[in-house]
Amino acid sequence: MDKQTLHRLLSEVREGACTVEKAVQTLKDFPSEQLDHTCIDHHRTIRTGIPEVVYGESKSSAQIRDICRAMLHKSAPVLVTRVDSQKADDITRDLPQMTYNPEARVLYHHVKSTRDKEQGGTILIICAGTSDIPVAEEAFLTADCFGNRVEKLYDVGVAGLHRLLSRQKMLHEATVIIVVAGMEGALPSVVAGLVSCPVVAVPTSVGYGASFNGIAALLGMLNSCAPGVAVVNIDNGFGAACMADAIIRTG
Amino acid sequence: MDKQTLHRLLSEVREGACTVEKAVQTLKDFPSEQLDHTCIDHHRTIRTGIPEVVYGESKSSAQIRDICRAMLHKSAPVLVTRVDSQKADDITRDLPQMTYNPEARVLYHHVKSTRDKEQGGTILIICAGTSDIPVAEEAFLTADCFGNRVEKLYDVGVAGLHRLLSRQKMLHEATVIIVVAGMEGALPSVVAGLVSCPVVAVPTSVGYGASFNGIAALLGMLNSCAPGVAVVNIDNGFGAACMADAIIRTG
Amino acid sequence: MDKQTLHRLLSEVREGACTVEKAVQTLKDFPSEQLDHTCIDHHRTIRTGIPEVVYGESKSSAQIRDICRAMLHKSAPVLVTRVDSQKADDITRDLPQMTYNPEARVLYHHVKSTRDKEQGGTILIICAGTSDIPVAEEAFLTADCFGNRVEKLYDVGVAGLHRLLSRQKMLHEATVIIVVAGMEGALPSVVAGLVSCPVVAVPTSVGYGASFNGIAALLGMLNSCAPGVAVVNIDNGFGAACMADAIIRTG
Amino acid sequence: MDKQTLHRLLSEVREGACTVEKAVQTLKDFPSEQLDHTCIDHHRTIRTGIPEVVYGESKSSAQIRDICRAMLHKSAPVLVTRVDSQKADDITRDLPQMTYNPEARVLYHHVKSTRDKEQGGTILIICAGTSDIPVAEEAFLTADCFGNRVEKLYDVGVAGLHRLLSRQKMLHEATVIIVVAGMEGALPSVVAGLVSCPVVAVPTSVGYGASFNGIAALLGMLNSCAPGVAVVNIDNGFGAACMADAIIRTG
Amino acid sequence: MDKQTLHRLLSEVREGACTVEKAVQTLKDFPSEQLDHTCIDHHRTIRTGIPEVVYGESKSSAQIRDICRAMLHKSAPVLVTRVDSQKADDITRDLPQMTYNPEARVLYHHVKSTRDKEQGGTILIICAGTSDIPVAEEAFLTADCFGNRVEKLYDVGVAGLHRLLSRQKMLHEATVIIVVAGMEGALPSVVAGLVSCPVVAVPTSVGYGASFNGIAALLGMLNSCAPGVAVVNIDNGFGAACMADAIIRTG
Amino acid sequence: MDKQTLHRLLSEVREGACTVEKAVQTLKDFPSEQLDHTCIDHHRTIRTGIPEVVYGESKSSAQIRDICRAMLHKSAPVLVTRVDSQKADDITRDLPQMTYNPEARVLYHHVKSTRDKEQGGTILIICAGTSDIPVAEEAFLTADCFGNRVEKLYDVGVAGLHRLLSRQKMLHEATVIIVVAGMEGALPSVVAGLVSCPVVAVPTSVGYGASFNGIAALLGMLNSCAPGVAVVNIDNGFGAACMADAIIRTG
Amino acid sequence: MDKQTLHRLLSEVREGACTVEKAVQTLKDFPSEQLDHTCIDHHRTIRTGIPEVVYGESKSSAQIRDICRAMLHKSAPVLVTRVDSQKADDITRDLPQMTYNPEARVLYHHVKSTRDKEQGGTILIICAGTSDIPVAEEAFLTADCFGNRVEKLYDVGVAGLHRLLSRQKMLHEATVIIVVAGMEGALPSVVAGLVSCPVVAVPTSVGYGASFNGIAALLGMLNSCAPGVAVVNIDNGFGAACMADAIIRTG
Amino acid sequence: MDKQTLHRLLSEVREGACTVEKAVQTLKDFPSEQLDHTCIDHHRTIRTGIPEVVYGESKSSAQIRDICRAMLHKSAPVLVTRVDSQKADDITRDLPQMTYNPEARVLYHHVKSTRDKEQGGTILIICAGTSDIPVAEEAFLTADCFGNRVEKLYDVGVAGLHRLLSRQKMLHEATVIIVVAGMEGALPSVVAGLVSCPVVAVPTSVGYGASFNGIAALLGMLNSCAPGVAVVNIDNGFGAACMADAIIRTG
């Protein structure tokens, strides 16, 4: 439930357009709803601007399904990250209104956003290599689901700079840029040296040996010599999208 | 040299208000000026919105002084981070227009910003404990020097939550929040759970033993369970301010 | 064999209520019984107050079954941690008096405790997210099996503080609190800042990327800025329950 | 201000023994007092049972002195850890009522505790070697200052077990044991295998090479095969004493 | 081929008991024999006293079989470590004279040793817990295969010291002791504090969480406060037996 | 003594131009000369093409002086790395023919190389920032002392790509490029994406926080997505020059 | 497309031997071709001398097949590393002109090199043990595919030095040596101490326990006391071959 | 007090050669003597064959002096490691019978050993470079002080193998070899491949960058591919000597 929806409900109550009983029914799980295993934070959108998103990795199909069902009842947008295809099959069988994106491993249900996409800024998602696409797509789906205008520029790593330099117009038109890269994670530094907008850097676990599952990229990004860069956790496309979304909302 | 200054200069040339010779003189070190030891990037403000800032840690007093002098000649704002008091004494003796802040270890020369502070948003800087203040002050001086409206809320760590919860109004009025914390670095998660604006988290090296000079705080922040948080390097108050400044400039 | 049982046996011998032969039979594997592969420490409860608990991870079904059988013969409570469902099936087929909890991965046989639950204090087990429940449940089953009064408060992580703050009464009534959390592991600091009882913190391996399988949470808890916190190994719900049980027994 | 003091003050107000004005004066910095650089949490004792203790490492002499002075005005017990002798000299010159213990690096002012030492239990502090004494003494002074009965058993490391085994009576009479050890940190496992009370383990940075400033001891203690052990940060004698004190207070 | 065998062969040649042709045949793969994929070091026993032992982990069944066959032709003892049961089945089908021990994961062919077991000393192998037995058995089989007198004392970890202290006679009669332990790895320190013979410590990967697959035990052993301890790699029962064997051979 | 010098000496002996006695005198410390504390490897140039270079960090002034004196007697070029200015003063007082470069911390004595600089290729040394210059200079002095043609391009880090891109001609004319960079260490990837010659990457310890004294840069370089890059130790300008020199000598 | 091919095409256009239309057709995907998921860098050979090689680890069979097909259309040599046998089967079914080497896990299509093998130097690939062969073979296939003369010397680790010392002629005839080793990674130091050519060291993940998947070998090589060594990532046979190839091309 | 001395004393008592009173006086601090700060383990030599040696690093001059004085009173040999020259001056002023070796940082008092040096074996101490000598000397002084025959072979690292190979006779005559090396720590593998006696490896903190203060050498030694090697802590010359001494005593 976002701020506008709550405001409208309460106005309707004051104006008699909604009975107190119906409002109680609507609000009874507010601010949090206790399932057997989970305490859903329906109050989050109002407090933080970001809907509660479910981290699917260590939850069972049944747990995820219960949470989704409870959220769908509230007409909330639903987004579940880190869902493997087996769990996705289990859940969409029961909840066919949910959609699964296997590359991003995201399960979601779009709700038409109350935001005007054209007024807000543009989030540009850049990734260094083909192997980084799953993380970039998790960021894309999250940012899109939150109601943002999002563009993509993929496979433009620093070993072939001309691929990036030839797209500078796209870089300069973005309001915020998410840069996704594994291995040495050098791309955010190069991008941030070319633009004036904020850059959210996402290290990925792509690589082997001394990449240490993304530590090399993470450290590279934290030590970026270019100012205007901040970093999220390894493979955390979702988190980058939340940060970018929060930045767009400041506008 | 920022974009507006360059625009004005070129307009003056077109309108005859400035001779070509004078413009050449002004622009001759543009986009970069080669000192003996350093290649100053005078083009940076136009490209990235952020002036070139000098990292003083591993430079000698003489090197810093030469760079500052070259930058003062261009009427650029000057900011040197990680300057110890001995170097600061050496430099301000030669360049008395520079000011030194010993707590933040920053040496700077303010130039009246071309931005209108009142129109932009507010950067709120929060720190967890008294020991985190030097890093918070580096962030404050940087953000202030770049022309932002900045407020502070210090010593409000999670072990005494009432100190933070009693200041929620301040949190909700901020456009972007910088949270500085050492030890377990839990404060950004708590703050991000309360607000809807972007949070830039700065781990500090405050602590001992298993804090590993800030690694504990860094990891805590990277793993924040609250969305809308991005992280900069340990003790990097400067970097947090650059990110916050870039966010303000998107508005 | 606990202290009271030994005391009673020896009293019976002195009073003639038990023959020496029968006492010898009862005590013959005391203080330790040598199986082929294992030396069971039947003396442990007397020495440390805690029964010997079997760590099942790297033992075969057959080894675990032999140990359980030997312990059941002594009327000891039996608790085996880290047992997967395949091993549990193997063992309960032979030893149907054993019960298996698949979420906690614990196999156990309750023996009515000689303690009076109502007199001792209360252990409260808190966990930050749904994914932390298996570790919390291992703690719950262990503490319960040792004869304690135990309560639970699950899914109350720091990103939505109101869930925790609204349950402060429960926090204040506890004698000792076990706090289970993964990711940044901030919850023990927040809890310890609200209560005056000892807090036993359990980091979990829940998370990804820079959580490094629980290192982030572990370091966060070790660096807690709130006094009155001590930490056990990652995912060690059993160990936390032992510590909590020892604290309850000091009362 | 502890709970009893607050209770008494309010009772006096109700009974007319104290004027409202005087009560206001007493309570005006309650729950927190804002100095220039620090926000003192005078409410902490009531909330957590533990007075606010100052971490002196990264504070200046002047900052510590200001905080001490503010706390002395409230008749609170004062304890400052990690104070070097230079700072101690600076501060005790201005505040001669403060006492400095150079081995433990603790600066303190005792206030007669409202607790009855004889009724509570006993905290036993054990350390493995002479080099661990400073950490053990920090624990001792903290526990003593909080009003506990404390005993010591020093230099009884596992390389000469007879030194420990000959003192088992002392071990068995303790209510809670703090074990301080560096190098391989094996002592807590051995102690916990001998007793039934809770053991709080403190790794120290004593050692060299692969001790990695206490990491070896820390890991050893976290992996203790003996149940009933919980761990605090490296060299954190203060934290161990807080945990032990909280355990004593449950009694 | 060991030193004595070579000496005898050459003596026979000198005395005419062996023709030059036959000696050439025997020696033709000396000092090394080149298979397609492997260069077998038949000279090793003479040079180092230890036969070439095959590390089976990353070799295919076919590679291991070829090497074993070549070594069996030379009447050398054959020992292959880290062989899973699938590979063992493949190989023993072709080479039925080889024996497989599944617990130790060792495949071997005994050759009657030329040493007199009764004259050399005794190697005692101690392990802390049941889970450490596979590593202890790898050490046992290796030492036994090299012709040593070996004894075992298993499941005597430090959490129940009486199990170890009651066997001190066994400890004092050993010439060299191998101590195998996981988790905190404290057992070698305790053993070395009780005996005067050399102690070879083997950390195992037994444990979870902060045991980091044996790092905790490794660090504990490297930092042992008891002199007379040296350490081999994690889970390296083979290496410990080689060191113990070399020590026995100095006698 | 290099290969050509030895060849000439032996030719002179064969032709009678040099007496056997004199040759013996010249060769008597060949292949190695035993000082009290050091065994100088005079044979190294012949074997490896690289003169023995002295690592000065952990040697005393007296030790370095003795080694230098022995090498000067053989007319060998002398190069001592990691010498602080105090040691340099001590040594040059006794051996005035030695020269000290304080920025590179190198002490050296040039001997006219027998190579023809014009025929070999060019080593280009690039560094990312002013703070990396000491390491770059160590590489420069080493390569120069070995008789190579060396050029420099300093302070051209990736945050301002135009500084590098404007010098592409210089990059394309180099035979081998040494790239020195700290912080995120991204420069070698960018350079290797632009050229076809081998790139030797040198991470530096420049940075703070999560640079971990050069680990971030080291990992970045090891994970370079651009082929044709190999890496040497952190701050090892000397080692990079040796590798570059060996590459030049293959030509 | 390499430099010579481009030169010839343009010459043909100038001389009328090729129509502009045909040249456009040939060059239309130059410098990069955008597939759905990948931006192929056809310009790379000209820029860096090394064809674009595909990293197969995290790409699907379909993605790899599309890229290979696009590259085969340009008559480019094709090399895909880190391909498991399942993917190889999928791809070679569609593209039978591709060859798969299961030991090296490389999929490739040779194009007759325009280089004269006899004129360039020789790359010698050495490996320490049988387990290191897969990485050595990846290096072999890469170097061979790029048109180099390559020789091999396998299973000559430092524990049996005579195997290496007896092959010194081979060492001295190489132009550049690639040394592949796991465990302690000591072989590159020993080799570099014997030769004067550049040594490219490749650590492998062969080992267990404290080898930490190749970290021990990597650190050993980075700290080599022998000059003339540079290092690539763990298991990066491909990268070592690229470096060696670049060195050969300097000749 | 070693076993022989105790035996003699008790025999004298039995034979009347010593009064009971005098024996009591001699034995009164046996098995341990409690100083203010230290519990000296006079029983250690009997139990472990190794006298109690004092670790001086973290003890004050006064503490060390008290311990030495107590040990000198018992006619025990005295050995204090890790003593800086300032402490040594303080102590030898009071106890002139103590000798200080500044290179090894050892303070000692020799007592004529009851062992016959000629009958036992020989300990050979090898070190790789001049910078490793202090650690080698600590091992030398310790082994010598314990009554062993000790030889040295210094500065024979693997980068110049001929220095080691030319001394093979010395290697083959040793009973046990201590190998001291920093940087990549490859020397123990090479040595162990050449000899049949046990090798005790000591990594040193010599190196920089990725040597990580001896971790590289430590890991190299733990992963030695040559059997018959065991490892002690970084820079632990003392520990290596204890292990070697224990090995000699098995003979």
C-alpha cells in the first residue's frame, strides 16, 4: 500500500465514500501481516517508497506462494528475486497471474504504477559482458516494476573501449546509470569519468580463480578513482535498482 | 572550469566581449595541464560535474602546493583531502588563501558556487559515534565546498535507538542521507528502513579486533537488508559527498 | 546420566534399595563407553550440566544409529544435530522412538526433564528473517529438549523496526535472548540496546555475495556497539541454546 | 542513572520530599545530553542495566574530559576504556577524582554500587599467559566497577594443564567464567569441558605470525567443541565483563 | 626401488649372480619412467626414503591404473591417496592385487617391508572426534604401508579431558605422535604439553561456519603455545605419516 | 660477469693474451662468492641475463655496503632496491661512486652496457597517478640500468580517459609496456585493449580502506578481461622491469 | 579480421580488384557486430594482435553457437574456452567444423595462420604434475591456434629436480616459457633461476586444504625470488598463451 | 629441572646424602612457582623434555627480569626470545650472567647440558636469503642452548640452485634439517626432494606486497609437494628448534 492509496482511502472515509467497516477490513493487516512463517511489512512502501520484495533464495515454494498470495490480495506489486525455475513452476501453477523471467530468476506481478514515467528521469543499465546479463536483467525488471523508464547498453567492457565511447550520447542522457561488471570491475570507473550523473556499481561473480566470486570486482569498484560512484553487494541487481529508483524519486 | 563558465567565455568571444587572445590564454591549459609530476584534469568539472579534488595522502607538501597554485590560477575551487597538519602548515605558509580543517584533514579554498543552494535539496550527514566524526566532517566539507545545503546529526548509533527515533523529522526532510558508521556498521540499515530517500553508507575504520579496520562495517553495509543503500570505500567521506552531490544535481 | 540420577542411585545402594551388582551394571559404561568408532562421554552431564549431543554432519547413518542406541539404553535424552532427511529415515526405521524435525535438521528423543520449567527463567529466540528460521529452530529444539521454557519472535529484522519495537514487552520479560540473523547481522545490537538481559547472538549463513556465508553477520555481531552481547559460531543454533541453558541454570 | 535512583526520585516528588523544580533540574539531561561532539545516553542504565562506558581510543583528551565531567555531575559511575597514559595524565590533572590503571588502560571513578555483592554470584577471570593480563584486567576493572564479586586465576594455559587442574575447586564455585587467551585460544574449550557454568571467551591479540593479531584465537573459540561457550571481540575484556555482569543480574 | 634392493642387485652383478642384460632390464626405467601423462620417479625411495605415492584426486581411473601397473612391475609398494569408490572399483577390476579402504579413500598394495618393525619406534595416531577418523586412517595406512609399528587412540577431544588423561601411558610410550583434529584444533597443544616426543599436528576440515574448512584448526595448531609441534596441510594424513616415518628412520 | 665478458676472457687464455694465473684470479669468486652473511651469485648474468640485484629492505647498511663493494670489484653493474635515505647516506659516504635516487629508493652504479640500445625495442612505463610514481621510477631505473631504451607516460588514470587516448601513438610504438596503478588497478585492462604488445602490470599499494594495501589493484589486474597482460607483485617496479627486459632480449 | 587481411581488401578496392559493394558487405560488421546478447569485437585482431576469444563458462550452448557462427562467417579463427562436454556436443552438432578437446575444455576452429612459424620463436610449456595438464593444454591449444611453434615438458615438479635438470637444453632453446603449477607453485622460481628468457607463470587450483583453490600457488609465484617472472590468473592457461604470443610477436 | 637431576636428588635422599629439609627446599617451587604475574612451570623439562622458555615480546623488562632471576636460582638454562635491545640492556644490567644476541633478539644463559653432543644427531639450519638470518639464528641459539650439535648453511635460495646442489653432502649428513625461507617459501620442497631426513620448515615474514608478512611462504610450505615436511608458525625459529630437538631426542 503506497502513500497515495492510503491517503485516498482515508479521504473516502472522511467523506463517507467508504464505510469504517470496509476501511478496517482494508487496513487490518496494516502495518504488518503475520503469516505462519513470515511477517509481511505492508507499511514499507509508505515508509521507504519501495514495496516489500521477497528474497526467494532460501524460502520454499510453499512459503513464497503464501507470501505472494497475501500480497496479491492487497493489490500490491509483487516481486520475488532469486527464484529457480523449479520453484517458479510450482508457484505459477497455483498463481497463474505471476510471470517468471528465467534469465533474471525473477518472479513478478506488475501493478500499473501511479507514477508518470515521462516525468521522472531515465535509468540506464550498462553491463560489461554477456555473462553479466542475468544480474543486469534483475536490475532491469526491478526498476521497471517500480515504474521507471529504463534503457540498456550491454556487452561494452573496457577491453574494447570503442564500443562504449561510440555510445556517449546515451550515457549523457541518463539520470542515473547502473553499471554491472565482473572480473576486474573496471567499467564503473571509466563510465563515471565520462558522465556527471550518479553511478551505481554492481560487481558480479562472473570470473574464476582470483576473481574470488566477485571480490575482485567489488574491491575494484569500492576503490574507484572516479568520484560519483557507490557500490552494492555482489550480484545485487535488485539493490542497485532500488538505489537508482530512490535517486529518481528525489527529482 | 565548469560548464557555465565555459559557456559564458565562448559567448563573450562570439559577442566580442572577450578577445580571442584572452580566450586562448584562459583555455590554454584546457583540458589538462601538465606539471612536472601531475597532469591536472581541468576538463573534469564539465565532464563529470565534480571539480578535480587532490588526494593528499601520498603527495609531498611541494607537490600539493604546486597543484593548488595551478588550480588557484584558474579560479577553480580547490579541495585537498588526507592532508596531515605538518603538510598543511607547509602549504598555507606559501598559499595563505587556503584554509585547513584539522579534524577532517582537509585543505580547501572556497569559490562562491554558481548554484542556488535554496533550490537544490538537502544532504543530511549522520554518524554513529564521536569517533566517526572526522570522516563525517570530510563529507561535510566536500559537500559544502561543492555548493550544497548540508545538515548534520552526530552520535546517534543503534545501541541507543531513541536518539535516532526522536529525530525522524530531520530524516524525512532530507533529499539524500549520508550515514557514517564503524564497528558493526548497522546504522545505514536502520536509517534506510525509516526513510524513502537514497542512503549513501560510509564504513569507517573505527573499532578494533574483528572490525579489521573497517571491514566489518563495510560488509555489514554491503549486506544491508534494507533497500535503497549504496556504499563507498572505508573512511571515504569525500566519495560519499561526491555521490550525494551527483544525486542532488539530478534534481 | 545427570547429577541427580547418580545421587539417587548411590543413595539407593547405601540404603540397600539397589544391589551392588545392579549398580555396577548401571555404572559400567561410566564415565565413558567405547564403541568401535566413538567414545561416548556419559559423564558429561554431571561435569557440565549439558548432555552429550551428537554432531551428525560427518557421521554415517550406521554410526549415528549405534550412538543413539547406546544412549537410549542409559535413558539419557538424545539429541543429534545436522542430520539430513536421508539419514533420518535410515535411523528412525531402526529406532522408531526417535523424532525428526526436518526444518531444524535435528533428530531427538525427549526424556522428561528433572527440572521445574516454571521456576527457571525464559529463553526468548528472535530471528531476523524467514530464511533464518532453521537455525532458530535448532536453538529452540535444543533448549526445549534440555528442559527450558522457550518463546519465539520471528521475522523482525531491522529494516522494519516497528515489528520489533511493538513487541518490547516480550523482550523485557525474557531471562536471556538468543538473536539469530544473517546478512549484516545488525539485530543483536538493536535488541541489546533495548534490554538488560544477556543476548546470545547467532550469525547465519543467509545472504549472498559479500555476506561470505555468514562472515559479514559474524563480524557485525562481534563488533556490536551494544554491551551485553556474546557470539557463537555461524549457524550454531545448538551452541546458542547451550549457552542460554547454562545461563538459566546459574539462576 | 539507574532504575532504583529514578524510582526514588519520582517517589520523593510524589511524597513532596523533592520539589518539581529540583526534579526537573535532575532529569533535564534525561534521556540524553548533547555535548558539542557527543550525545551522552544517560538513559542507558535503566534500559540495559549497564552504565554508558566511554571508548577512549579515538577520542581526544579534551573530548574524554568533557564527557567524564558531564557524567560525574550526574553521580554516575564513570569508566573509560583504551586510554593511553598521556591522555590519562591530561585528564586526571583536571579531574583528580578519576583513577587510572595503566596495565588495563582504564580510567574510572567508582560509585558505591546499590547492589549487594554477597547475594550475587561470582565472576571468575582466567587468563592463559602473562601477556594476556592487560585484557583480563580490563575485564576485572569493568566487572568490579559494576558492583560484582570477581576472582582471578592467571597464567594457567593448556601447555601445562596441571596448573589448571589443580584449581578445579575455584572453577566449580564460579557463577560465570571469563576465559582470556591468545595464540591458539584453546583454554575456553578445556575450561568449558570441566564446568557447568557459562563461559565467556575473550580472544587476545597476543601472538605473532599466523595468530594474525588474534584471529587464530577468535576462530578457535568460535569453533569450540565444548558447549556453553560464547565469544566476544578480540581484546574486548570490557565486553566480556558486560556479558558476565548481565548473566549475574539474571540470578 | 629402495637403497638395499639397488645395492643387492649391483652386488649380484659384480659377483656374476646376475647378468648385465638382466640388470639393464631391471634398471632401464631408472631413475624415472615416462608414461604418456606421467613421469614416475622410481629414484625417489633411494633419494628420500619415501616411495612415490600417487595423489589420486585429479587423476582419471585410467591414469591411476597405468601408474599402478608400472609400479607393480617394479615390485614397489603402491599407495594411491584420495581415491573415490567409483575409481577404486574401476581400478581393482583390472588390478585385483590392489586393496581399497573406503574410509581412508586409499588404494594400496603392500610389499613386505625390509625394515624390522620391532627395532624402530612406535607411531601413535590420536584423533579428536569420530569425524576426524578418515584423515587419521589415511595416516595409519600410509605409516603402516611404509613398514612402521602404529597404534591408535581415537575420539579423545579436549571437551572431555579425562578420556585423554586416562591414557597417558600410551602417550609416553610413543616415539612420535600424530594428532588429528578439526574445529578449534586444540588437541595438539594439550598433548604436546604432556609428552616429550615430537608431535605432528594435522588439522582437518571437520566443522562448519567459522571453521572455514579447517583454517581455524590450522591456525590453532600453528600458534600452539606448547613447543615440539609442527603442522602439515589440512586433511593431510598422508603428509603427517611421511613426517612421522622420516622421524622414525632417524632413530 | 656476463656471457660476452666470460667468452672474451677464455679466448684470451686460449690465445695466450691472458695468463692462466690472471684468469684464475678473475674467476676465483665464480660462480659464487661467500661473504660472511651473503653468498653472491656472480654466475647469474650468464645464466639468466639479469645481474644479481640486491633487495635492501631487510639488510643493514653494513651488509649492503659489503655486497656493493664486492660487486664493484667485479666491474658488475650494481643495483640495490628499497634503500631508505638513512642507509643511502651511510653507504655513499663509503662508496661515493654509488648514486641514490630517493623517489625510487634505489641505489645504483651504472656500467656502460654492452648492448646497443638503438637495436632493441622500447619499454614504455605508464602510471595512473602521481602517487604511483615511486614504483614507476623503480621500474625506470632498473630497466635503464640494464641497458634499455625507456620512455615514460605518467598520471593518465582511467578517470580521465582523454589523457591516455590522446597519446595512442606513444602506446603503439612501444615494444613492451609496463603499467603501474593502485586503487582499482583498471589501467592495464584499458591499455591492453588498445595495443598489440605485451603489457606487464604492476599493482601499487596506493589507496586506503578496501584497497587493502594493493590487493584490490592486484586482483583487478589478475582478472583483466583484456588478453596480453601478466602481473608482478604489489609495488614491484623492479620485477616488472626484469620481465620487460627479458622480453626485449628475446627480440 | 587481422591487419594483413584488411590491408589486402583495401588494396584490392583501390586497384579495382574488389567492388565497393563487396567491400562494404565484408566490412559491414566492422568494428563490432551486435548479436542479440553479444557485441562481437571484430576489430580486436587489428588493435591487439589477438583474435576475440569466447569465454564459454557462463554462456549457454545457444549463445556460444550464435557467436561461433558469426565468427566463422568472417573466416576468423574461433576459440572458445571453458566449454563442458555437454555444451560441446550441442554446438558441434550444429557446427561440425568445430573441434572439441575435452581435457583442455576448448572448442576451436583453426584457420591457417598468416604467420611463418619457423621465423618466430618457440613457446615451451612446462607443468609440474599430471593434475596440471588440463591448464597446460588450454595454453597449448591457444598458442597453437594463434600460429606459434609450441613444445611441452610435463610432470617435472620440484620434488624430483633431476627430471627438470636433465632437460636444460630444452629450457635454453625456448623464446618464452609458460610454467604451470599448483600446490606451492615453486616451479617458476626454479625455472627462472635457470634461464634468461621471460617466464609466464600460471598457478593452478590443483591441491587441497591450505592451497585454497590456487591461492597458495598464486602467492608463491607473485613472490618469486627469481626475476623475469610474471603471473596470470589461477587456471588461466589461455591468458598465459596470449602473453606468450604477444612476446613472440615483439620479435 | 630435568629428569636426571630429579632422579639424582631423590636417590641422594634415599641414600642419606641429602637431608629431607634440603630436598624440600629444592623442590618447594615444583611443579610450578607463582610470581606476582607469572606461574613458572618448573615441571616442564621432566614432562616435555624442553625447558620453559620465555616469550619476551609482550612482557616488560621487569617481568622478564623477575622470571629470569627465579629460573637462575634453580640452575635451569634460561632462554628468552623476542627481546628488543632496550629491554636487553635493562635486564643484563641487573643480571650480568645473561647474554644477548641482537640479531636473533634472544637473551640466554647457558647451562652445561647433561647430554652428550657427539652421540646425538646433527641439526642443519638452512636459510634462503640474508634477510632470513635473524629467524635462522633464533633457531640456532635455541637448538644450541638445548645441547644439540648444530650446523648452518645460509643464503642458498632456489633462484640460484647451484649454491644448494653443490652442498649436497652437508644435506645428506644431517639428522634433521630446519629450512628457513620467506617470499615464495619454495626452498623446503626442493630440500625435501633431495634428502631422506625430516624437514622442519619455517616461513619468514621477509617480503612485501603479496607476501602478506609471511602468508605466501607459509602456504607454500603447507602445500609442499615433497613428503617429509612439517611447518611451524611464521618467524618461529624457536619452535622449529624445539621440534628438531624433540626429533633428535627420539634417537
